[in-house]
Amino acid sequence: MTLSFPNPTRTYDETRSLIRFIGHDGLNQILFLLPVAVFDREGVPGRRKERDYLLAFDRLRDRILTTARQAYQSRRRHTIELDLSEFGSALQSAT
């Protein structure tokens, strides 16, 4: 099966400073955890809020989902925490 993201829902976890989103591989649900530090690299001064992180996720959704698919291909787990190094400068150049 191919990993898909039929549900666009994403949530911000302030305690862990990450965004959670779900993918599906057939009947298997895959939880992805994206550290918000990915967005902080943009160099925007001041403290960001939940809305800022979720809007940044939405703006960069295609690139994030592409990276999530690549990570899932290499790890095949039910929970995948994406690493900052997996994004390189891709997110910086997109904003």
C-alpha cells in the first residue's frame, strides 16, 4: 500500500513542542510528530503561538508530507518523529 493523508487534521502539542498529524497505509494508521523547531529556523523573532505553527504547517504541507512519506519508507513504524535534518534547507527556502 501507499501512504496517504486523507485527513488534513493536524494538532499542536505545546507540552512537547510538536505538531501531530496522521497518515494511512491501508488500514494502518501512522502517527507523525513534527518538532516546531523546523519552523523556528525561519528566524522570526518573538514567541510563536499555536496558530502560527499550524499556519506554517499548512503553508508547507506538501513538502512536509513528502518528507513524511520518505521517512515512512525507510522506517515503517506506527509512530515516526521527523528529524530536523530530514528537512535540510527545504522549509527555509519555501517561506
